[in-house]
Amino acid sequence: MPKTNAPLAIKLFGPGFAALKSDYGVDQFQFYTPPALSYLRIASTGTASTEMLGSAAELARQSNTLREEVNRFLAHIRAA
């Protein structure tokens, strides 16, 4: 999985979001990694969105770990 840098993206794009929303009508924008996995959506400020982002990132990490463990297990079974 490509590395992401959500804190840097928030630092660079978060402060200007209010101007984009008021001046151009932007409702949100998102950052993706292939194959279309969203790792950051800037739509509003506040702790709830930050907590959701953190939870989503943790779930993605756990999913990747579980997938790797299952693949190792299946490879071991196939080799037996």
C-alpha cells in the first residue's frame, strides 16, 4: 500500500478549505491511493472527522495485517 501523509495534507490544504468552500462552492475534496482507496477527505473541521479518519486508517491496517496472515496460513496449508 502506498504511504500516505494525511497530517501533511491537512496542514497544506485544511486552512484553505473555508476559502474554497465560500469562494468556489467546493463541498469537499479527497486524497486517494491506488486502487481508489480514500485516506483523507476534507469537508469540515473538527475532532469527529479526525477521529473517523484515524479509525478508518486503523481498520485498513488491521485488514491488511489479517490478509497477510491468512495468505501465509493458506500458503502453509498448500505446502503441506
